[in-house]
Amino acid sequence: MGKNGRGRGVMQLTALAPYFHRYLPKLAGGLAAIIGAVGVGLTAPLIVGRAVDAFMTSVSGSTLLRYALLLVAVTAVQGVFSFTQRLVLVSLSRDIEFDLRNDYFAHLSALPLSFYSRSHTGDLMARATNDLQAVRMVCGPAIMYSAHTVLTAAGALFFMTRIDWRLTLLTLAALPLVAVVTQVFGQRIHYLFESVQEQFSRLSTRVQENLSGARVIRAYAREDGELADFLDLNREYVERQKRLVRWTAAFHPLLQLLVGVGFVAVLWYGGLRVWREAISAGDFVAFNFFLSKLVWPMIAIGWVINLVQRGSASLGRILDILGVEPEIRDRDVRAALPQIEGRIQARGLSYAYGPGNAALADINFEIEAGQTLGIVGRTGAGKSTLLSLIPRLIDPPPGALFVDGVDVLDRPLAALRGAIGCVPQETFLFSASVRDNIALAAPDAGEGRIREAAEVAGLAKDLDDFAHGMDTLVGERGVTLSGGQKQRVALARALLREPRVLLLDDCLSAVDAETETRILSRLRHVFAGRTVLIVSHRISAVRDADLILVLENGQVIERGRHETLESSGGLYSDLARRQRLEEELAAV
């Protein structure tokens, strides 16, 4: 890593300026405490030097007590300042960590689904944990030690120069070597730490995927293979850590060696100066005490550079995520918009996930508020894509999709999504109780409303069978529930919201036909007064819809009511005939 790498690291750290700006009084207080600690601490060598000169002429108990009490007082006051600086600056670093983590999470929440389709969860988690911890060390300990180092070094050199400028020049002779060593090692540590963090992200991703896919791994007896792959990743992670440790471990002893050589030179030449009576013994002792105060800064600067290199590398990884612009955002619409009632209209709606990957082409339909739209078609026909466009999980083209006559792109996301209840095809449940998962859409809902929603969704019998009823924990991603139970919990969640628009994306595919019929019959009164869009591969789910669209390759190839489509002899009729045959065979 050359100059560009160093410059990039500095530029990355400047991104923390807004966070520090919020806590300027606290930062100023911490720096003031450091100045106090250093200023008081620098008086100790002067006191010791005076004491030595005093003892050279005469030694008395009162003189010894006076200087001892002075040193005790200096140490006590310095201790108070040191405690204050740590308390304030470490607290400051935690405050910035808190703000940065909140901003990181909020930004992740605003990113579109397409971002997560190309990002690994383990990598995002590593940035929120390991990388954020490295950034925190820059915001607190690194500032504290660097400020303490600079002030101590400046003060010590000032007094050393006043005592004997020749000895001071001899002491500074090693500084060019220190600078070269620091530059070389700092660059290498920065590069190695970036490498370690990248490997840690791969390791975290592997663990997360194995835990989430435990059922699949066991079903295919892949435990040994996955363990072998994990061992390879873990071994590489340890090897990269060892390379980083080797460079870090060599850094401090090398600096100490350079400092030690300087000490030997000072003792030799300083001894000659005392012998020649160029300086007093007390001044020489004080000089050596000041020199000892330079030892920690010369060592600490290496540690601080290590922290800064790690922190800048980690901050760069966090900024890479914060720099991703949300594709879906509110427009600046100043005109007052009508409340959402539920009239939905598509005008030449087309959508493609990328060049040559068209999902929808020239879709046109209109349903009034309170009506039901059924959408059927083969796998990959574009049914789920159409439903995802309405709450802007993905953005439609301008002027193609309207809710109550207003382009969905002009609707504030919070208002639009707040009026929509969505039950996706792939159900996601949180690692919480059944009650908490249902109440996600309406946290303030009472027990009665939650149970009513669960009953309408067909969960009543299941709740009776659960050991703890509503308080039953569903496990991560609902692993303890069957596919049908998970879908019904998700359905109850959407119903509890009492939305103006209800989107059901094949949400009962995991239940049998009889259970689906029973649930749909309960939903009839829920549908009343609400706009409902039902995607289903079962004709029975959409037969009562006011309008049915039949999609094929992203296009509407048939439209109408159930009776008309069933007698048309097209794809819908074929699907209905096949499903009747399947039901008759199942009944035999």
C-alpha cells in the first residue's frame, strides 16, 4: 500500500467529523483533562532534580519530607486528571459507536431488496461488530493516547532543551529511524488488517449460512463437507491473523530497541557532561526522567498508528455500505395527496430486472377500492413481481402504476406501505413468540385482536395444540413450525394491521386444499371493503375475484371473471380442469 492507501485512510477518518461535532464539549473536556495530566506530570522530574541537588549539599528529614509530599501531591492530581480523561474520552467513543451503529442499521433498512440479493449477511454483520469496534478505538483510545503522546513529548523536549541542548540533539538522533520504521510497519499493518477483516466476513457468512440452512445440510448429509470448508476458511483466517500479529509484535520491540540505544548514548555523554561539571547531577537526573517520559510516547505512537490503521481500514468497509445510495426513496412532492382508499390502476406497466430479463410487459388493469383481483399463471410468469411493485419493494417505471389516481412513486413510502398488508410467498418469522410475530404489524394491538386475527387465519386449532399457546417460541425463521403454520402466522400478521390493500402472494401454498378453502371462507368478511390482490396457483383461491388476470411470460394473456375464463378454453380453463382432476384423484 503506497501513498494512495495512506491518503484514502486519512480521507476515511474525516468522515467521522460530523459525529465528533455532536460531542465537541465532551471532546474539549477530555483534551483539557489530558493537558492537565501532562502539565502536572511534567513537574515531577523538575522536583526530583531539585531534590537531588538539595541532597548533594545537605540531607535532612524536613527536606526529604517536603519533596516526598510534593511528589505525592503531583501524583494524586495527575491521577485525578488521568481518570477524568479516560472517563470522558472512552465515554465519547461509546457515544460515537452508538450513533454510527444506528446510522449503519438505519441505512441498511433503507436499502432495496436487490442490495441484499448480492450481499452476504455474515459480511454485513462483521462490519457492524468487528469493524465498528475498530472504529471506536480510533474515536476514544487513539485520540487519548495520541494527544497525551504529543503533549508529553513536546513538554519533555522543551525542558530537556533548557537543561542541555546538546544532550537533546543526541536524543533526537534516533527519530528519523523511528519515523521510517513507523511508516513501513503502519502501511503493512493497514493492509494486513483489511485482509483479516475480509476473511472474517467470509467466515461469518459461512457460519450464518450453515446455521440458517441446517436442515438442508443434514438432509443431504453435508456435515463433514461443510466442516471441511469451514476449517479451510478458519485456517486461512488464523494464518492472516498470525501474519498481522508477527508485524505488530515486531513493531514495538523495534521501537524499544531504538529508544534503548538512545538511552545508552545519553547515559554515556550525559555522564561526561556531569563529570566535566557542564550540568549538575540534579539536572542530569531530571533530564533522564524527562527522557523516560519520551519512551512511552515513542512506543505509544506505534500503538496509536496501529489503531488508526485498523480503524481506517474498518471505517472504509463501513463507508462502503453507507455509500450505497437507496434506490427506493420518497420524491419531493409538495401537493397534498388523498388518503389511500385502494383503487389500483396499471397503465402499460413493464418491468425488467436487468437487460434481457423482462419480468412484466405492458400490463393494464384497473380495480376499484374494495374489489378483489386474482392473478394466476405458471411459475415465473411475473405474478410476485407485480405484487412487489405496489408497495414499492421494487420501483415501477414512472406513470405506470397508480393508487387512487396517484403515481405510487409520488406516494410517501411510509404512507403507502402503512396502508398495505402483505403476505409474501416466502414467509419470514422472527425468533420470538407466536404473539410477537403476529403483533409485528400492530404492536399496540390487544390480546383480543391478536387472537381474532389468528382465528381468521386458521391458527386456532394449532394454538390449542402448542404447549404454550400464543407464547410458543417459533425459533429462528420459524423453524419449529410447519410451512403451513408459518404461512398462517404471516397471514394473521397482515390481517391484524387492518390494511386498506391486502396482498396475498400464494400465501396458502403450504396448506392442503381443504384447509385453504376453510381459511378463504373466513376471509370473505375480511375482504369486504378492502382491495385484495390474490396470487395463487389454485383456481379455488381466485374464483370469487371481481377480476382475474392470467399471466404468461410477463404478459396478460387472459382476463375476466371465473365463469368466463373457465369456459374460454385457454390457459385458465386448462389449469382449472387439471386441478379438478387432481382433486377427484385425491378423493378416490
